[in-house]
Amino acid sequence: MRFPSPLWGLSAQTAFNSTMTPPARVQNTRFTLKEAADVLSPKNMLELGRPGAAVANDAGTLALIPFSKYSFKDNKNNKSLFLATLESTAKPVEIPVRLPLPKGGEAFWLDDRTLAHAVENDGNLDLYALDIKFETTPNSLSVAEPPTLIGSFPTTTATNFQYSPASGILVFSDNVHADGNLSAVKEHDEAWENRGTTALVYDQTYERHWDTWAGPKTASLFSVKLQRGADQKWTMATEFENLLKGTGHSSPVEPFGGTDDFSVVKTSVLYTAKDPSLPMAWHTKQGVYLVSTTEPGNPKELTSGKQGATHSPILNSDATKAVWLEMAKDGYEADKQNIIVYDLVKDVRFTLIEKWDRSPDSVAFSADGKLLYLTVGDHARIKVFVLPVPPTPESATSELAPKYHTPVALVHTGATSGIQPLSNGGLLFSRSSFTSPNEVYLIRDLKSFEAEILASDALLTFNGKAEQITHFAEEELDGKSLDSGEEFWFKGALDKDVQGWVLKPQGFKKDDKKKWPVVLLIHGGPQGAWEDQWSTRWNPNVFAAQGYFVAMTNPTGSTTFGQEFTDAIAEDWGGKPFDDMIAGWKHVKESFPQVDFDRAVAAGASWGGYAINWIQGHPEYGFDFKALVCHDGVFDSNYNGYTTEELYFFNHEWGGRPWEKKSKELSSKFSPSNYVDKWSTPQLLIHGSKDYRLPETESLGPFHALQQLEIPTRLVIFPNENHWVLNQGNSLKWHYEVFKWLDEFVGDGSSQQ
């Protein structure tokens, strides 16, 4: 590994002589988090409302928005439904859902004026119909009461509902036992709970995944008839068909699969599932399958059999074309995703955007099926693009015109998600940024621009604007002095251009004289990025609000900067990424004299936690951090290769299985545990006991090492959290411990009472 010559010989990180009694620590027992009307405190951030993805009705006139808002006072996460009118700029109107036991639940459209709401009630999952009254003159929106009971599901765990009005069929997912019988789940559950032992026995992986030990049930897709009769009453059948019975398929794909893992049009269901013939823990290969609700258990595979993971399968409006995102490499979860189009009439499969060096996150058909809308990470933003669908070629190897490889950007800023093209020519989506949680946006009247794209061979530019529909967080964030982030670029490893962000604390001025402590935040993944988006776990504006100048870089391995840059971290975890971080740190030092680099700290999680542990053992980098924070980070890479649940990740990143020659050599070179003798900096370690991606021994090991080295350290364990800290009370504690730790070593006492 090479380092810029000026960094050689710089002072090491703060050292403690482990052969002597360390100096007594002066802990600030009166530490409090900064809170004020103009401060985004952790508590403020955690109590902000969290809207889900907006879902429009078929007419594109109304949108349903799930919404949750936590209250520390009530110690409760309050869930509600909002409706937004898409024909005006009126604020969303809360739906007064009044059910016997309102416990949240899921809602979806049955028709343009009727919502279905599935909610648990006395041990059952009941489905209700809510009639919407919407008048445009004058503008009014209300819900007829009371809601009407449609029917009940055999379990309380049915979820991920997709309804096809054309066929009157509801498709959803649920977990079932080996017989695949949804109606027998409760009986089997009772037998399992009363089996007389708590033992779990495994003959194959996954024995556990993400945060859950594998049990006797797997996910499957089901269909049921759901229709409105001549009497205008909705009824649901009592027979539930297991669409995947006998296939060995499990969908949605765990642990994060949902409605984006399958698509329903009329009686056709397109879904993705992992290849059941391969050991799931060391393969990522997924197939895409088409099954009819009239022929359950008899799917047709549309993938070639030579692919890696697949995502976002969708059907056009008449189920004549299927589209999905596909990676080429089995065993690599961050490979580039190309767009695969399958003409179901002509039985031809072909690929789009092979020549475009970006990787879409999601894809959706336009209403007429002639274009595809994409969300794509590009230069640390998640943008919206549009791409025309070419006429079906004669074969998969036929050459396509350039415009079918180069999407046109519609949205350039922030982080978009939940795209939904509307039948009236609009595009609905959500967008967040460093300064705002998700809000709902709409681009109107895209039909003329769509026509231009289809007719022109030139690369067009979109000059339209997105209209903000909701303003959920506007009032609560007003006056909070949030920083929108300043982008910077510098030369990193191999003379590559590398991007980063800085966010400045309130009161920061150009003429400040070395006043502000600085924190370097290091992202996880490692195939991830610091993007211009809101976060409730690692929010840089929360760090800035506590008085820190925030620096973040997107070093080698980061996404959204091209596949070569993403791939380059594999087998080089301790190499080029740190060349980049050193160069980025130098750039920030030279660019911001207002920052006190004698009060520098760093924090990271997952791969970012690996980076913290790696920096500990490499004082020659010259960061000179006074304190470090490691959340769920890698300590011993070789051991982690045995203990992580998704074994394919380690095998790819470390050049083989942990006992193989190349992998062992790389671990010898790049495992932080091999450099503990050089550790010297006070470190806070945080871990969730239900983190099966990086088990808690990855924090227990460095904690024990630091304790024996007599280096100030603290361990915070969350027994019920996974790789993330999701419970709001735990998250508030997380922020308290992090900022208290940093304040102990670089604070100025201003946060004491």
C-alpha cells in the first residue's frame, strides 16, 4: 500500500503506554445532548414522522401514504394513513381509521375510490373496505364510516398485498409450513410451540439469517378471489391458493423482500426467488418465474440459468412483456444490474443498458408500456431516469440503437424512491435529502416528453419540474439550521477522482479560527455510499447539530460512481480505500482552516466499523484521531468468514473461503486483529446481539483487547437489536453514548449542565 509522502512520520493517534497505569479518565457525568429550538437533536429526528411510499389509485387522482410517528412521551409508534389529492396542491388529509384494535396494518387500493385495510383484530387478520369521498369543487376528502368487513385471513401474518382489479384476484405473501397449506398454519404453529423442547436442528444453511434463527416456515405467494358484486358489496373467497406449492421456491426473498419481489397483472404473477438447488448461504443466484393464478405450482422460468441475483420483476399492463434487473455474477451482491426484457409473445429475451456504467435500483413500466422509469444511484444521488423500450429484436444478440442504452435523467437531486408512473401521464415518487425526510413529489404531463423520447434518436434533456405534494416534516424542521451538504472532489488511489461531502455546524463562518471539532464518518457496505438522503440512523446533520464539522468520503468500493470503482475494493479492504480517505482528509484540512484537527474523531459501522479497527492499527496514516466509534464492525476477518450468515459475501470479498490459501493470505494482511499491538486510541464499541451478519464477538474481541491494553474503551450492547439500531429508545441511547464518548475526548465542556 502506498501513502502520500507528507503523511509518513506524522504523529500517531493519541497513545497510552500499556505497560503503565493509564492516566485517570475525567468523565463528564453531567453530559447532555444539545437541544434547542434551532437544533436538530437526536430526539427531534427520531420523533419526526416517517411516511412510506405513496401509492396512487389507477386514475392517478389520489395517493395513499402509510405514515408512522413515534412519541417518546407516550412510548408509542403511532401509525396512520394519509390521502393526498394529486389534482391539487392541497395538504394530505388523515384518514380516521376506526377499527376495534387499531394496530397499524396495511392498506391498498381496490378501485379508484375504495381502500382495503388489513388489520389484526382479536387474533385474526381482517380485511376492511373504506369508501373514499372525493369532491373537487369544493376540494374535499373524507372516508365513509364505518369500514365494511370484507373477510379474514387464516393467519395474522399475511402481508405484501397486490390486487388486480382486472381479474379480481388478490396476491399476497405469508409464511407456511412444509405442507404449504395456509389454512393449517395455526395448527402447525401450535404443535411447534408445544413440541416439548426449544432445540433448533439444521442440516443446511441458512440456519440463521440477518436477525432470525430459521424456523419450520418459509415465505410463499398466495392468491384469493376478491371482488365487488352487483350489490356493490366486496367479498373475499375462503380458498387460498399457494402459487409456489411444490416448487421449492420462497418469495419474497428474505430478509428484505417485499412487494418489489413480485408483480401481478390479471392472472399472471411474475416473481423472483433464490435457486432452490443451490446452497443459499454461498450463492446469490435468483431466478425470475411466471406463474398463472389458474395454474398454481406450475411456473415458467424466464431467466437463462447463468445469472446472479435478480430484482424488481415487473409486467406491462397486458402481461405481454416482463422486465427485471439482473446481475451477471453469482456470489456477488453488488454487481452491476442490467435491465432484462422478455417478450412473452415472441419468446425473446434481450438486455438493455449494458453500455451504461450505472446500476438501477428499481424499474417500472410507463402506463402504455413503451418506456421504463428507473431509480439509479449516480454521483451520490439517487436520480430518476426514463428509457424507451425497443421493438423486440430478432434475437438477444441483435444490436440496439444507442438511445436504448442511455437513459434520460428527470430528477437530479436528493434520493428518490417509490416511483409510480400514472395513467394520466404523471410520475409519482418520494424524495429525501440531507435536509428533509421523504416527501411525495409529482411530475405532471409527461406524455409529450415521452413522445419526444420515442420519436427522437438524439439524447434529450428534460426541463420539467417536480411538484412537492406533501409537507410532513416542514413545520417541525423549520428553523433547525440544517446543512444541505457541500460536495468536494479530490484525487485518490490510482489518480482516480473521488467524491466527498462536508456538513457544517450551526454558526460556522468563513473567518472562524480553528474552532470546530471534526468527525470523519465512514460508510458501511463496503459497496455503499454517503448519498444526499435522510437517515434516521447515521444522520450527518444530527452530528453537525451537536457542534461537529462533518466530513464524509466515498472511497474505493463506493457505489454510484461506476462499476469499476465499486468492484475495486474486493480483496483490497485495507488498501485503496484508505489511500482515498487519507487524500480526502488532507483535502479537508487544506480547505477548511476553521476546523480544529487537534480535536478530530471518527465513527463508522459495518465496513465503516472495519475501517475504524483498521485505522486503530495504522497510526502511520496520520489521522491523529482522539477517539473512535465502531458500530458492528469487522475485527477478525478470517473468523468472520466462518461466522457470518451470508457466506457468499466473505468468499467474494476475501478471494475465497476462509481456510483457502488466498483468503488466509488476505486476512493475514488486512485483518484488524493482526495489528492490535499498535492500537492506542480510546474507542467506543457498539453491537447488537441479534446481528448475525457480524456477530457480537466482533466487538467483544476488540473490547477485551483494549481493556488489556489499558486503553480507554466502552462497550454498549443492545441485546434485541440487529445490524441496525431500530428501536427509538435504543437509538436515543445510541446517540447519547456516541456523543458523550466523543465529548469526553474533544469536547469543550459546552454540553455540561
